Amino acid sequence: MEAAKQNRYVDSFMRVALLPHRFPRDEERTILAFCKTPELVKQAAGTDLIKKIQEGAIKLREYDYVIAHPNILTDLVPIRGLMKRKFPNVRSGTLDPAEF
């Protein structure tokens, strides 16, 4: 590196920058995934799980994240009030047409 004058050089240096927030990787996260395609239902939940959530058999607060495929979004509308901020949307990255 050079300073303002060409014949004056800055000593080589090495610094460690501390990040303000830790990113724990050991932490377990619970994810609930919804889709409607028969091939993907093997990996994710289908419409039968929506009925169980409406009945109260499954609590959404037990899951950290809820993700969904766009083809099941219309089926999720009845439980939107239960999901509140966990309802899948594009901005938060929880609604994506990509395969799980």
C-alpha cells in the first residue's frame, strides 16, 4: 500500500475484525415445508398437514421456519392467521419455486 506521497509506504499489517453478532452453527432449527407436487410431498408436508394445524393437533410455534412452494400457497390461506409472521413470502425467502 502507498500513502499520499509516492515515496512513503505504509507498513504491512494484519488485523482481526470482530463481528458484532455471532452466527451459531451448532444450533438446531426446525423447519416446516409445504408443497403440493406428489414427488415433493415425500420430502415436505402436503394439504393433510394443513388440516391438522387447523384442528390444533400440530402447533406452529414448535417450528422456527415455515417454507412453501408457490403451488400450495392458496391452500395455506386458511391458516394465515395462525402463522402470522411465519407465513411464507418471497421477500423473506420462504416462498420459492425451487425444489427442497
